[in-house]
Amino acid sequence: MNVWDYLESLKSRWRLVALVALACIVAVAIWTWQSPRTYTASSTLLFDLQQSDPVAGGNGASKASASVLGTQVDIIRSGVVAQRVAEKLGYDKDPDLIRRYRESGEQRIGLREWIGRRLVAPLEVVTTRTTNVLSLNYKSADPEKAAQLATAFAEAYVQTQLQLRIDPARVYSQWFRSQINEARDRLEQAQRRLSGFQQARGLVGAGRFDIEQAQLSELSQQMTTAQAETAQSRARANTSVGSSSSAQQSAVVQGLDGQIATKSAELQQLRQSLGPNHPMVVAAQAQIAELRARRGQAVGTVVDAVRTDSAAASAREANLRGLVAAQRERVLRLASAQDEMAVLQRDVDSSRAAYDAVTARLNEVRLQSEIPQTNVSVLDRATAPTLPSSPDVGLRVLLGIVGGIFAGVILALFLEWRRPRVRTIDGFERATGLPVLVDLSRGSVNVGFAGKEASA
């Protein structure tokens, strides 16, 4: 038999093919009717991966979205979330579930864990690579229960995520509270050591070393001035009485010199006019001698004053030299103490910096432990589906039709193979070995010997 013979056999047995196909469709319909119906409810979660930290600032997670969402899928399907769902819906107090738990013989695990394992089994978490949305699909024979559990898993995950964020912050907060006491004690001890050292070395007050150093500089300048004055006083004191500049600059001496010059001029005139022995000449000479005696006394007074000033300047220089030496020694002691105090001050500064850092971190983790939300939120809550997700009626009907037609065709071909019939000219010629002269069913005459076809 060739292909045309099989096609002709299928045309002849079309009722058989249709009957087998109808039987398959009926069987599929009965199977679908008897199959338990499963409803799928979906709830979605939205992840804001770029949300900034409201406490620490900065941008959010920089990891790949697929990696972050993959981790969240594992958390959603974890026992912690499932047990939270069981507790929230009161399944851990359901008498029927408690009885089944006792009959299961799995008392080695807790009741909530046992219930959680059974609740998470029908849950399916679907992720996509192009969005930051997770879909939580829950399957159940009860549509209301499917919607309730899908929403409960979404809300329980949000609460768990918040708890996972708050619990470490609370632990760190307690640890930082203990550390802040130690930091405060170290700061107080460092401050006490610094204060005691300052009091012992006389460094109480801000800028004490600078003040002492300024005093040394001022005393040094005063000593330099005193040395110059002493040198000048000694120079004046060592000069002769007649050439003493101080004596020449004295008003008394200058006045006497003027009087002596005037009297000398008058004496010269009197000598020329009256002669050297005239009483007026003698009187003038006596007055000049008296003036010169008075000038000598004035010069002596000035010289004594200069020598006194020189001695006073030397004494003042010596006194300032002692003060400068004492101040320099004090500054050197303070410089040595300043280095030690700088070490103690650094200890105080480092202790204060550590205390401030611990305090700032404590405030930060305390705020983090009180944050009321995370970067995930429930986008859509599940609603009870009206149509079951399983069985798929359309797919089963399609498979029934295709499978029925295929089974009918196979059955028809099998029967034709078991009991073949002549249905075409080629089949007749192969079966009898004789040529066909005329095919009356087609309304034409086939002349076998001539190979021509004539109309009937």
C-alpha cells in the first residue's frame, strides 16, 4: 500500500476516527471533572534597591538586582516567615492541625515549624530580571485560603525583613552602651591625669607657656636696654670732669659759663681803661674767681649724678640679668613639662574622639533600631481567584481533541493494515498484477495499453 491507499482508507473510516476522538474528549472531560481544582492567588512585593539610608545617608544597595532578589526569595521561603504566618493566622492553635501533628510522629520539631513546612510547600516565588518586583503565588483548593496565605506570606516577609534590620541594630545598641561607659571612664582618667600634671607643674590656665615665654622676651628686651644705658653711663662717668658732656649740657654750668665770659670781657675793658691795680679791676677778678668756683662745684655735682646714674644702671642691669636667667630656667622647665603635657593632652584628645565616635555610633544604631519601615513594601494584596489554575480545562480539551484524532487515525491505519482493501487503481494493479482499463467512479476511461484517458 502506498500513501494514497492510506489516505483513502482514512476517508473511508472517518466515522471511526471521529468516534475515537469523541471518546477521548469525553474521557478528558470526565477526568477534568473528577480532578481536584487548585486555585492560585498572587501577591506582589516591590523592592526599592536605590532607597537611601535615612540614618547613615548615602545610596542604597549597590549589588546586582538579581542577587538581592534571589536572597529575598530564600528568606520568603524560610521557616521563620512560615512560622510567623502560622502564628498570625492562628494555625498553631487549630485543633485539627495539632491532632495531625501529634499523629505524624515528628515531635522532634516544634508545632509551628511543622506547620510552616507544610504552608511553604505550595508557595511559589517568581522573579524577573527586568524589574524589582517579586510575585508570591500560593496554590490551594480553597480560593479564599490561597488569597489569605499569599497576602499573609507577603506581610510576614515585610515584618521579618524589618525585624532582621532592627534586631542587629538593637544588639549593637546594647554593645555600644557598654562601650560608651568604658570610653567615658578613659576620658575622665585622661583628664584627671592632665589636670594633676598641670597643677603640679604650675601650668594651670590656658597658654601658660606662651605667657612665660612672652615674659622672658620682654625681660630680655629690658635687659638689652639696661645694658645700653649702663654702657652710656659708664662712658660718661669715665670721662674727665672738664670734658664731661653731661657737665657741658647742664643748664647751671652753661649759665655760669655765660656769666664768666661776660665778666671776663668787662675785666679786659677795665684793665685797658683803669689799669691792672684799680679797685674795680680787682673786684671784677674776685667775681670771676667766685663764678669759676661755683662752676667747679656745679660740674662736680653733675659728675656725681652721672656716676650715681651709672651705678644705678649697673645695678638694674644686674637685677634684670638675674630675672632673665631665672625666667629662662622657668621657661626651660615649662618646655620640658610642655612636652609631657602634650602627651597627656593627646591622650585626652584621643579619648574624647573615641568617646564622641562611640556616642555618634550609638545614636545612629539607636535610630536604626527604631526605623518603622524597610525598602520593601506590599505592592498588591492577593484576591480570591474566580477560576482555578489547575486543571487547565482549555489545554486538556485541546490535548483530548488532538490525542483523540491521533488515536483514531492510528486505529484506522492499524485496521487497514490488518485487513487491507483495494481503494485505488495503483492498489488494484499491485494486488492483481493486471492493468485497469476504465475507472468508472471518476467518470473517465483509462486505456491501459495506450496510456490514454478518455472521458466517459
